Amino acid sequence: MKNRLHSYIAPFILLLVLPLFIKAQTIQTGQKNNTINYERLAKIDGMVNEYVNKHWLNGAVTIVVKDNQLVQYKGYGYADAETKKPMQNDAIFRIASQTKAVTAVGIMILYEQGKLLLDEPVADFIPEFKNLAVLDKYNAADTSYTTVAAKREITFRDLLTHTSGLDYPGIGSENMKAIYAKAGIAAGFNIGVNGTLLNKMKHLAKLPLVHQPGEKWTYGLNFDLLGCLIEVISGTSLDKFFSENIFVPLGMNDTYFNVPASKAARLTSVYTEDSLHHIIKWEKGYFGADPDYPLVDKNYFSGGADLSSTAFDYAVFLQMLLNGGTYNGHQIISPHTAEAMTSNHLNFLFDGTNDFGLSFLVTSEKGAEKGTRNKGTFSWGGFFGTTYWADPEEHLICLIMTQQTPNSHYQVMDKFEAMVYSSLK
Amino acid sequence: MKLHNAVLILLFTVPFLANTQTIQTNTKNNAVNYERLAKIDGLVNDYISRNWLTGAVSIVIKDNQVVQYKGYGYADAATKKPMRSDAIFRIMSQTKAITSVGIMILYEQGKLLLDEPVSDFIPEFKNPVVLDKFNDADTTYTTVAAKREITFRDLLTHTSGLDYTDIGSSKVQAIYTKNNIPSGLGYFDASLLESMKSLGKLPLSFQPGEKWQYGLNSDLLGCLIEVISGMDLETFFTKNIFEPLGMKDTYFNVPASKADRLATVYTEDDQNKIIKWSHEFRHIDPDYPTMKKHYFSGGAGLSSTAFDYAVFMQMLLNGGIYNGHQILGKRTVEMMTSNQIDAGLFGDDFFGLGFGITSEKTAAKGPRNAGSFAWGGYYGTTYWADPKAHMVCLFMTQQSPNSHGDVESKFESVVYYSLK
């Protein structure tokens, strides 16, 4: 009789306790956090609005999540300055390179399924990446070049840490930019897309690397190649893979490669600056990009640059990582993998100060000395003016989203950070 | 549990929590051996009876409790006026830490960034130059361009390349004198902003960031506080720091009603005998605290008491909060009290945003724990806070030079000797 009672009581207790556990994972709204000075946090409004009033910024969204609680979440200024459409906090932003972290998680999902190893050559899946060459001398006059053999193959870890030797078209080093341009290699935003992602990557394999694999950190097409590898290994298109394995389980309902027409009105406008630093609209074709690329029905998905998302959706993605891979009862990756992604993977400081993980800048002890972020904070951002960081020591997630590049008044982001940390009790 | 029990417990703990932030008097601290601590009296009185020191005030706060707090000898030797513990001292460079906190308050309000060039606020600091060759004979000089502009962080860490007028260390000092740049020590009938603008056009001693050199950095920071806040420095400090912290005896301009609490300033003659500091000595009139000033030196201008300054240090030890008032966020205090300069620039020690910091290396050689942050004042005042020991100490005198200045180190030894 006693045993039977226990077998009824135990699951009942579990049912009572389980919601508490799930609650502890998900981002809670509507509760006060005792470690935050809300008066100080509110001063962010004055600071951002000043930038908007001075025409240094058209609009922004900020979000701060502390201890799984939403403590700040606001839209400022305009989503579109011409029509004076206000910036709602759930505005959809072109998150550009913030796509990379999502691609990294995609790779680690396949890794956890035993489909790949981090130090495995990617040539195992795309044989064109065997026997790579490294640029030796480049002749700008006639665009010819000489190469030497790569000392080893490139691996998944090389790609995840930007140490493969792949470079970037458009924003990379001078010589490689020219080589990529001549070969029609494009970087995302639906620029220069002709044919499939796999064909483009096979084409990329025939071009030289800018340095020997593993020897330096160079920002490059690594995550476009990783996105392609996800498609090859899973047999699914990248948008379906992300949707099934990440966005749906996490409830990231506003994150897409192809933003549906029904949500087009929530997509913010993109801006740039003229030579006098006045903010002007990003015209179609500027820098080769059509700002409406999120609305185009694409089947070429750049794992390095092509997602659009909201501040809240991306905060949920970061909260999953801070939680150790689980959110709202769904385990996306294991705690050990989450820790590995946000730990240092390099033998050198990638920028002279900080460490680098699997797609993330990781604040080192040296980096933590002079700034507010604690050691272990993982972060990155996007080309159009979006920034995120997650500070495990403070259990803190922050994003500031704008759609303007360049931005001669980018200090608004540093000031947002200073003011968030100044509000921690 | 019954609701009213919960409320009672809450009522008990809330004041307790507030109390753990403020400095408590008349409670005993079990981590201190009071018998040993009392040996400070014999030490200091010995120096006084030998005429090695006129008077002093010492204060020791451990775990937010006052465990020692005394005046010794005379505030004024001629009239034999005794030194009370609440005597007011000219704290000179102890002003610098307060100015640093003032800057960080503006930083937390999003008004400035640490690595922002100060020329954003005082354009005369754009396109700085560095001294190349100096001709001693006629004080002419040549310069080279600075590799970069000076920033708030450079000023807070004394690595900007600025020097000091009168008490400086490089050839640039002579250029400052020639151009009438105030030293900040004493009374000046000048405009702080105009003086700093003039300073902006003069050469630096070295390339920004490359060396540590004591200089007018905090005076420039005080000026920047005035420019950014739109308030004069005395008003800014009073509103943002002194009033919330209850520092009622800290001023640039000491009111006439408190003038009799100022301790007299002394120096030594060439036989090391203690003599009064005259009005003209070293261009500093010791009566400057009661002279009505409008030139507020963020590097040297304040007067204060041992207890007031201990409250300021306790706020920092508490992580930015004191008596329910949050002056700074805890991360900001962490940054201020962490090393901010390249290795070797400040000997074996570290330097934060306004403080010297004991490194592991120097901690091995003396009683202070690593992480202790400290500084002092030109007229013979010293302070340090030891986070590991949760302790704040001050030893205040008004004498410079002091050939028996070792009394301060001995005070420090006895303090640590009394910790259980």
C-alpha cells in the first residue's frame, strides 16, 4: 500500500516541480529582478533618445535579460525615418553575421549525432576541399598569382574558429577580394547568387587560402561553407534544418532566411551615411546589395550572413546557450557542447586581447580587465549594426539592434553597455 | 509561518542590511586584537615627544566597524591646540580618487567612454604633440606628432604624457611654468577651462600610453567633469558624492565656521627641525582652503577629515553603495580597482583608475594584501583599502617633507599585527 502511494505521489510531485524547472529555463516577463537598479537602467532611454534627436541614429531596439528575467526591452526612434514609422521592440532586423552562431549550433547538433568530428577534414564531405593551395604571390597588374601547397587539410574546427585561411569577398584582404571577385564568389545578402550553394563552395575550393590552415585568425566565408556542409550531411536545406532543429523547439517564430510577406511590414529599413556623416537610406545596389533580400524567395542560404530575426528571438537563442543547451524543456545541445562552444579554442589571442570559441569572441582575462564584460563573455554582431553579448558570470544577455552601417556614432552601443553594467547591484 | 512573523523578521533584517553597508561605531570586532592595536598610541606619541611629528589622526575600519580612531599631539604646535580626531586636513592628491569617481559617475550615465579622446569635449586637445628636444639655455623646444590622442583612461591612469607644474619630473615642467599653467596646489585666480585649453596646446612628455608619469591628469579630469556636467566641480562633488555619503566635512572651500578645525601645515628647515609652512613657501599659501576659490583642482584642491574619507573608501569597498545610496555600480568599482596599465610601467605595482594597486609581487614584501588600493596627499596624508582584509586605514598628518615619515609604515605594521 505504501509503495503504491509513493508511486502516485512521486510523479505528482514531479508534475508540480517540473513547471518550476521549465520556468527557470525560459525568459520570464513581468517580474522584478532584485539585482537590478531599474532607475539606472531607465537612463538608457535618455541616452538613446538623445542620439535619435541629434540625428545620429534613426532607431534601435535594446533588450536586457538577467537571471532569465526580462529587465529591459524597448524600441527607440523610427523603423523607417521617411514615413516616421516608430520602431517597435519586436521589429525584424537583418542580423547578418549573427547568423554564424546559429550555424555553429547547427554543426554541433550534427556532431552530437555522431555525423562529424571537429578535427575531421571537410573534404570527407566535399572532396573538392582536398589538396588545397595557399596564396604565395599576387600580381595586381594582371591578377595572376602563385601558390604553395597547404600543409594540411581544413577541418570543421578551423571553420568554426575562422582559422582555415578562407577570406571574405567585399570586406576581406585586398588580394583575396580581387581573386574572389574575379571568380564570382559572393558573401551573402543574395549578392551574385547563380547556381547552388554547393556549386559555389566547390568553386571556392579551387581558389587559394590566404594563409596556412590554423596559423592565423582571418574573418572569412567559413560559415557559408559550414552551412553548405550542414545541407550535404543532413540532406536538408539550411532553412529547414534550422527551423526543425532550432527555431521551432526554441519558439523563435520571427527568425527566417526568407521573411514571409505577412511579416514584411515588421522588417526595419536599412540606412548608411553620406560623406558628411548624414544618415541616408540604403539604396538598392549600394555595395552590390538589395536591402530587400530578406523578402526574396531564396534557396541559396548563407550560413554566414543571411538570417533576419528579432531582439527577443535572438535573446532566447542566447539564453539556451547560457542555460547549457536547453530551453523551455527542449534540449538543443548538451551542456558540455555549450561550454565547449563558448570556451577558447585558439593558441593565440585572436585580436591581441581576447579569445575565440566556436563562432564567438570570448572575453579573456586581459579583455575583462579594461572593460565591463566579465571573463568568459561570448559575443559577436552583424554587419548592419546589431550587437549581442552573453555574460555567464552575471547571467546576463544584452542586445542592441540598429540597421545602419557605417555609423560614425557607434559609441551608442558602448554607452548602452556601460549603462547596463552600472545598473547591476 | 505566520505572516506577522515574516514581517518581523523582514523588519529586523532590512536595517541590518543597511547597517552592514555603513560604518558602525561602538561595536567590538572579534577579528581584531585591541590590545595590540592600542600600541599605535605609544608609537605615535613617541614620535611627537621627540619632535619628529607635531600631530596626527589615524583611523582603522575593519568589517565596516571603527576599531581605531584617534587624534595625537597638536593640531597647532604654537598654541598647543590638541589634534582632535575630527580635524580637517588638506588632503591634496587624495582629491584624485574623488575626481576619478566623479568621472565614472558620468561614464555610468553614458556621457563619456573611457577610450574616448578628451578632445571630444575640449577640442584644444586635438592633434597633440610630444616633446622632442629641449634647449635648457633658452627653453625653446621641438616636437613630434603624437601617435594618437589622449583619452579618459590615459588621464585616470597617469599615462597620458601630461606632467606637473612645480612638482613635475620632466623638461615639460618648465614649459608649463613659462605658460602659467597652475599646479593645482593652493589658490589660483584663473579659469580652469582656459588653463586646461592652454595646457592642450603644450607638448606631452612622451607618447600617450607608453609611460606612467604623475601629472595634471586629474586637474584636466576635473575640468572635463565641469564641461560635461555643466556644474562647477564643488557643486558636482557635493551633489553626487558628498551629500549622498554624508561627507559633511569635505570641501574645496572650507566655510569660516569650520576654519578652526583645520590642522596647521608644517615643513622642515635644513636641520630637519619642524617649522610652520609660510604663506609663500613653494608657491602654496596654506590658507587656501578658507580662501574663496572658483578654480577647483581635481588633482589637489579638497580638504577633508579621516572619517569622511574613510566613508568614501568604505563605499568603494562595498562595491559602490553606502548607507543605501548607490554611487557607482559594482562592476565599475571592480574596473577602478583593477590594473589598467601595461606591466612594468609602475614598477612592480599595478595602477587602476585613480589608485595604486598592490600586486602579488609587492604583497609578498609587505603587510598589505594583493588588490589593496591606495594613494596619499602631498602634505603627508595616506590611505589604503584592503579588500581581502575588508579594511580601510588612514594616517593623516600635515607636514612635508617629513624626515621621520616612516611613522606611517610603522602604523601599518601595527595595524596588520593586530589582525587575528
